[in-house]
Amino acid sequence: MKYWQPKYETMGTDELRQLQFKRLKKTVARVYNNVPFYKKKFDQLGIMPDDIVSVDDAMRLPSTQKNDLRENYPFELFAVPKKDVVRIHASTGTSGKPTVVGYTAGDIDTWSNLMARNLMMVGIRKDDVFQNAVNYGLFTGGLGVHYGAEKLGAMTVPSGTGNTVRQLEMMQDFGVTALHCTPSYALYLAETAEEIDILDKLSLKIGCFGAEPWSSNTRKELEKALNIKAYDSYGLSEMFGPGVAFECEEQDGLHIWSDHYLVEVLDSEGENVAEGEKGELVLTSLTKEALPLIRYHTGDITRLLESECACGRTTQRISRVLGRADDMLIVRGINVFPSQIEDVIAGIPEVTDQFQVVLDRLQHRLDEITVRVELEENAFTGELKDLAEAQKHVENELKKVLNIRTNVELVEKGTIPRTAGKAKKIIDRRSAL
């Protein structure tokens, strides 16, 4: 069996739209009747729940932003009484109040089934040993993925984060076949396994990676280093957490579960983009009980892909996340996206795709951008002969794309910190000056 819930994963278009409409109507009524924030928004637009007569009417509904969750902190957006909430998760709140999300017992069951669906889709089965090397605190990645692996029936190792050598010992001793962590930590695990000479003692077959952007180059590096097939995972706490979308074994875009989410990809004017064009992913939750969100602007940039997939699933597909709508850096009046830097670096064989962007403001008030990049171990066996030539080449390639002079600092492989959490790609020191 390759499907966890074949009825929903392979549903025909008309049947799926009927299901989406039924669930959308229920969600709209739930938020209108139970969430003052949404009742006010609906009333301002002159919309009543009965006005929604098709899935297409979702475009008429009000949108929701991350700041709305902060302004209604902690529980004002909940659509059920607090006594019905069995768990909460929350963001770190580094840019203000944290965003708090809640779950009913029904939500936990739905989420677990979604994650089991994803894990089965990438080839994980009941006889696998699954190591979950992410934070088990308020971060959704730990418990969210854990419950899905247990629902699937796999032996689940809640290793959490840190103590890398011990993590690798567990992999070896327990015969771990599947791993979940951030891609940057997976690279660090691979490097450490090579250092302590146990790579050939591991039984890994499958890796599920998310929580931060990663490139096709990183995929190749991970698959080669750990002898696995590496899959991309997408999620956000406002929509349960991990498991909103996942790659299948075709590794050709991520299946986003259309029976649980209405999907829009919008341009900067709020209009739908054409298939294949990039825009911001906007989601409406169709099955959440405690915290259903209407037209939530995720801030993630992606593309809608053709629904047809060789795996047989008929749900909508999106490209891997291309960046964040809010991760744009303004340097000397020029818009710079970290994803642009990553694309350039991925095309230069003499360097790895590990990088950091350091922003400083000079005494004469001009911004300066420095990109720290790791050299490959055998960097100077090809066209580039020495450090100076390599540095100049990377600077020139970046300038072609960014249209701004960029300093490049080439460092030894392994210099840029790897962490068990999200990699810190941007160090902006301008505000400290």
C-alpha cells in the first residue's frame, strides 16, 4: 500500500471541489459565529456565511496576516472554548508577541493523519525506525512529526536536538532507517559521522527535511553523504505545523493537501498568478477546529504546479519554497533576496552551498554586504587556481545577479556554524551602529 488515505489522496476534481465547499462552509460558519475578529471583518465586507455558494467565493473572504495573531494574543482567535483546547504551540516571539496556536483532540488526530500520509508517501512503513531530531518544545516540528510517525506504526526515536555524537550513536545502535531534522543539521550530522568514521555503519534510507530553505545542491550533497533519498517538507504552525505539503517519491514539487487547505498563490497586488508564476502562498484551513484561519498570508513565495503527478495523487502541487516575502534586504537602495545569493552559489562548483550574509554600515553611512562562503575541499583542481581568483569569481557572479558590489569571504569547509535548528543565514549589524 502506497497511500495512507487513498480516498482523499486520489480524489477526482469534481468530488474534491464538493468536499472543499462542504468544509469551507463549515469553517466560515465556525469563525463567523465564534471569533469576533472574523465577524467584524465579514460584517465590514457585507458578507454572511450563507453568501458562500461555491469554492470560488473564498476569494471574497477577508484575509488574515501574522500580525492579526499577535494582536489577538493569546487566545482571541480560537473558535472553541479554552476547555476544548488540549494543546498549544507558539512561535519564539523574537519580533514581538509570539503567535499562539491551539489544538482540539480532533485537531491532533487530523494532524497525526496528515503526517502519517506524508511519511507513507516518501516510503516510510511500519517496520522502519524513525529518528526525530528536532526541538520538542513549543516548536510544532517535534510533536507534530512524532505523532504522525507513531500513527504510521514506525518505531519512533524522539532524540530532540543537540549532542550530535550521541544522535549518531543512536542511529547506529537502533538501526535508524529514516531521519527528520533541518537540512543544515543533517549536513552537520553527515560531517560528524565522517569524522568519527561511522558513515558505513548507518542504516539510513530516507531523510525528511524542512523548517528552512534548502537547495537542490544541498539535496544532492545529503543524498550522497548519507546514502539516502532526501525529501522536502513544508509546514507552518498556523496551519497545524509540519505536514501541510510534502514531496512524494517523484521529488517533483510538493503535494499540498487540498482536502484540508484551499490554496491561492497571489502577486503583490493580491491577484492570482498564472500556473508556474511565483507569488505568495495564501492558505485557508478547511478542517481545523481550534484555530481555523481564513486566507492566511504565509509570507512564503512559491509556484503552483500542474496537479498531475506520476505518483497518482491528484492534490495540488507547489514548487519548493523560493523565499520569504519579508526576507528582502535593502542594501544601498537595491532589493536583495537571500534566495538569489543561494542560486548563484549553487552554480559555482568550487564552493559549498553553506553561506552567511553579513550586513554592516560604514562610517560614511553606506551599507556594505559581505557573503561568507565555504570552499570545497578540492576547490583549486579545476578552472580556479587560487584563493584570490576564486574570490574574484564569486564576487563577479554575485554582482551580475544582485547589481551591487558584494564582498566575498571564502572560508574553510565546516567554518559556518551548523545548528540543530534553523540556520542563521543573515547577520544584520546595521542597527547596532
